[in-house]
Amino acid sequence: MIQIEIDNGSGFCFGVTTAITKAEEELAHGGTLYCLGDIVHNGMECERLREMGLITINHDDLRELHDVKVLLRAHGEPPETYELARRNNIEIIDATCPVVLQLQKRIKRQYDENTQFPLLQEGTGEVTHTQIVIFGKKGHAEVLGLVGQTNSTAIVIESFDEVKELDFTNDIYLYSQTTKSLDEFHRIIDYISSHISPEATFKSFDTICRSVANRMPNISQFATRHDLILFVCGRKSSNGKVLFNECLRVNPNTHLIEDPQEIQAEWLEGIQTVGICGATSTPKWLMEQCRDTIQQMQ
């Protein structure tokens, strides 16, 4: 009999839990509730909420809506979304994660300061062009919300390799998407620190969510304890890719699946222990379904 363990540290983070709870509470009152984008990067959970009545829309749909309720998910939104809602008399149910919200405010304060009080380069009289740089996934919902705080002037870098394209003769203020790799962020900091011009200012702000970052060492230890790892995650999840790659690094016998139907019988041949884990967007009930599926396959 194969032993199966579900990682206690996996499952929804605080921000996702809050967003889903708000959606469930609103839907329980009846009426129509829209959600701007997938409430969570997990197809199975989105389908569960759709069956409860949640209607997922995009930004084009939002422009056509008036006098309705719209939930903003944990990823956050740029200022223009709130302005559009005001014009269209849309009631916002704001489920932006508090960590993301604080990051948005910090970036906006920095942008406003740069705009109102531009610095002059000493001895030249020229204005210093301050670069607000965000380490994050281009096009990701959270990153779009962060870039929106800067009137779309922030520079987004997805990986360490892209840091070399920055202008090291001008000031750099570095932030990070909340779910990025802490190790890679520190590599970027070290590179900028060693290449920035003596006349320029460099400041970095560690804005990575610890509820995500702390999962890295925990999930690494979990993955080493089992013959087979099933990482349950929507393929659009940003932090899921980071955590899955960490599992794969320490345990090559790791498979990423979105639902129990993807589990293949041959994976279980000769296996004594299976570990099931997931991303901050993976519901516990889905990991439990994967466990039940394996038990039925034995």
C-alpha cells in the first residue's frame, strides 16, 4: 500500500482565502457578482465558484457594465480600473491582498516624489531620470497593477538576465512582485549594486510576500521525503511555477498536474510514498481529490 502525505504548508495563502471568502459571502446574498479576471489561477476552483454564480469578466467587459457589483481579486488593479468603476457606477468589492496593496502605495509614493521633485545631476544641471524597476512577470495581473501606479513608466524585468539592460548611470529604485523568487531577487540586487554609477542612487525594497517565500524551504524538505511528488497547480500560477521548479530540483520524480485525471498509473509503479503539494492558489480539496484518486488506483 502506497503511503500518501498532503503537505500541510500548501494551499491558499491569506490573500486568496480572503478573496474567495468575499466572493462566497456576496454570492450567498443572491444577485449577480462579477469578478475581474480569474479569482485564482486554478481552473477547478474557478469552476466551483462559477457554479455558485460568479461571472468572470475581462477589462473590455468591464467597460460595458453599469450599476453592478464587481469583485477585484487579490492581485490588485491599476488606478484606471477604479476610475472606470466610478464612471460606470460599479460597486467594487475590493479583495486586493493587503501585501499587494501596501506595495502599490509604496510604488505610487516613489513615483509621485520623482515626478514632483526631480533631481539634478551634480555639476551638470541635467535632470536625473529615476528608474522604478519591478522584478516580476510581464503582463501578470499584479504587475499590471503595480506598473499602473507609475503611469506605465516603470520598467519590468522578468529574470536576472534582463537586469543588464538597465541604465546604470541613472537612479534605480527596485521593487518585486510579491510572489517572485527571493534568491533571484537578491542576485539582481547584487548585480545592480556592483554596476551602478557612483553618481547614481540605488535603493532596493524587499517586497516579496513571506507567506510565499517561506514555502520554498518547507516544500523543498517535503519533496525530499517522498519517492514521487505530485505538484497540484494551475499552469497560469506564477508562484506555482517557482515552487514546482524547487520540488523538481530536489526530486526529479515530480509531476505538475492541474487535476486528478492527469495522474498516470505508471507513475505509481514501484513507489512506496507519494507527496502531494501545491501553490498558494491550490485549494486543499483538490489535493485531497488527488489523494483519493491514488487510493482508488491501488
